[in-house]
Amino acid sequence: MLPLLVTAAIIRKEKQVLITRRPEGSRHAGLWEFPGGKLDDDASPQDCLRREIREELDLEVAVGPILEVAYYRYDWGPVLVLAFECRPLGNRIRNLEVAEHRWVRPEALADFDILPADRPIIEKLLCS
């Protein structure tokens, strides 16, 4: 089975990164993650990420280089996460398709119940 390709935005502000909590009724509801979403067949990862961040948070971002690629096998199937460095192009965030968002210092991410597929990204953030 091929992995589900997903993108994740590592959006930084000062010394913090943005995380979002998955809404009720979604797979893995209530868990925290780096915002992003599934890669469509007809979009580049960067275009997918810009679209997802706009749809989830009403925020425009500039997508930079890949920070990390993480693989995880859930009971329902494998996931390959492409995590990109991103820069917010505005200050206003609206929780459109997420339960909430928070700006968190990377060393405080261990205090959050983060999706397993995103955990290797935290390790990379702590080393960079």
C-alpha cells in the first residue's frame, strides 16, 4: 500500500511555531498537529500547503524549503509527511477548519498530544 502524502507547515513567529488541534468529527479528533493536509494529484506540495493553510486558518504563507520528511504507519495505513518551512504573510488567523491554534516554543511541544506522524518533525525542530 502506498503511503498517503500529506504536507505540513512549520510556521514560525519569533521563537515559536504554530500548531493546530484537529476538530471533533475528524480522524484523530482533539490531537495537535502542524497545519497542512493531503496532497491532491493535480497540485504541487507547495500549492497544496498554501491552499490548506488558507482553508484551515485564513492565512497566506510563503512556502520555503523542506525541513523534514516523516513516515508513520497508522492502523488504517501509512503516511508520508512533507514538512516545509513557512513564513506567515499576515498576522490574523481564523480557526476555520481547526478547533484551535497555538503558538508554542519547540521545547514545549512535548506538553501537547501531537499526532504520531508529526513527532519526528518535533525532533528536527529541537535540533535546528
